[in-house]
Amino acid sequence: MKKILRLTAQTADRHRLYEDSVQNVDFEVEFFDRVFRRAFGRRANFLREDFCGTAQLGCRWVRSGPDRVALGVDLHGPTLAWGRRRNVAPLGAAAVRMRLLQDDVRNVRAPRADIVAATNFSWWTFKTHDALLVYLRNAYRSLRREGLLILDIFGGPEAQVAQEEARPCDGFTYVWDQDSFNPISHDYRCHIHFRFPDGSQMRRAFTYDWRLWSLPETRELLQRAGFADSVVYWEGADRSGEPNGVFRPGKRGDASPAWVAYIVAARRA
Ligand SMILES: C[S@@+](CC[C@H](N)C(=O)[O-])C[C@H]1O[C@@H](n2cnc3c(N)ncnc32)[C@H](O)[C@@H]1O
């Protein structure tokens, strides 16, 4: 705790800050488990984490059972190296079940996985229908005959507003900066900044150059890519109308100002 309180822009590690503020890998492993069982009535064992960054999710998957293996794919060597040191090595003997590959996610097809996951909206890096289709078709071919592609997505009118949103975390503040949105092209530029109790800041610790995709157009592209079906897991609300962290299959969402959802697309043959 003392160490956390001493964080400053000079001493903090941006990957650690990112993992602590953005990712919730315990939730995601449990969620992936649940949706795979629901789709195929059995346990998944091989997860491919696309755009894996530090591979925190893949490592959590490997920890969730001795039968479980993961492959993480990312273009960026230094981020993979960080993940190898900080997430894979601590797995000990189980590290042999976590493989990292430095490559473009559109190039990797083998070995085939039960689940391919692209989380934290990383797939928004593909900005045209053609580019996204190449990725989705490749993901389809990367799945076993029974397999799931899991994508997360956010939206709602607030997603299109240029704004900064600060959220306190342990020992620092996470700031989500929706820097610019172009309604004609849906080009979307966002940053993550971190602020520290001593007043120092890490500006633009991460920058994203994305297209803001919608649920219906993404699902249409999934169908064109060969997926038998896609299910939207929509987040429920508590009594006061706040999101409750429970995602269930839904056909009709509430038109809230901001929402996050998962698309679960199935390969069935
Ligand atoms: C937003 S981070 C995602 C980190 C992590 N998956 C998560 O859920 O938080 C995006 C990552 O995608 C990687 N990336 C971008 N384009 C890629 C591509 N075409 N193939 C593989 N990795 C890519 C970047 O190097 C970066 O590490």
C-alpha cells in the first residue's frame, strides 16, 4: 500500500497502471467460461488473446485450470517483453502453457483455438469494412469447429462527445480522454492519461486511433465472415438504473447515454 501511495509520473510503470485501471481479467475469464458452456455445453481449454499487450488475460486463463493453454498475439515487441517478465514468468511451471507471438493478428491461424478474444476495443484499429472483414475471416479460420470469437464494444451518444472522464484508482487517477470524433468517417481518437497525488501527470500514456463501430454493422460483417450466429451480451442494471456488471444475451438494449457490451460470435462447423 505504501508503495502505491508513492506513485508519481516518474516512478509509475504505464503498463502496470493500465492493467490496474482498465483490465478486469477475473471477470473476463469467468465470462468466457460461461458463454462457451452456454454455446457448446462443455469447458473451453484453448484461448487465443488477440492484441494481447502484456498478456494479462491469457495468463489469468492459464491460471484458471491445469488443462488450460493460451496464445497471445501482438505486434509490439517491447509490450510483449514486459508481459513475459511480469505476467508469464510468475506462472512458474505453468508458463509453458502461455505462448506469446509477435505478429499481426490477421496473419496467425494456427493452432486453432476454442476462443479468440479481442478485448478493450482493440479491433477498432481496423477502419474499413474490408479491413475488418479480413480480420474476422482470419479469426473464423483460427477457431476449432466449435469455437467463439468474443469482441467487446461500446457506444451510446456519450461515446461521440469530446470529453475527459476521470476515475480514481489505488494511488493514481485514470483519465479516459475522448479527444475527437468525426461523425462523417467515425474516426475516433482517444487517449489514456494518468494523474498522481503529487500533481504529476503521465499525459497520453496510451493513444488510440480507431473507428467507432456500431453493433449492427459489426454483426453483419461477422455473418459475412462465416459466423453461424452472433449474440449480444448486454449489461443489466441495478435498482437505481446503474450498470450492474452482469451481461446476458439480449435482443433489445436500453438506449442509455453510454454502454459497453460483448459480441459473442460462434463457429459451429
Ligand atoms: C488497447 S491494447 C490492448 C491490450 C489488451 N488486449 C487489453 O485488453 O487491454 C492494443 C494492442 O493491440 C496491438 N495491435 C495493434 N494492431 C495490431 C495488429 N494488427 N496485430 C497485432 N497486434 C496489434 C498493439 O500493439 C497494442 O498492444
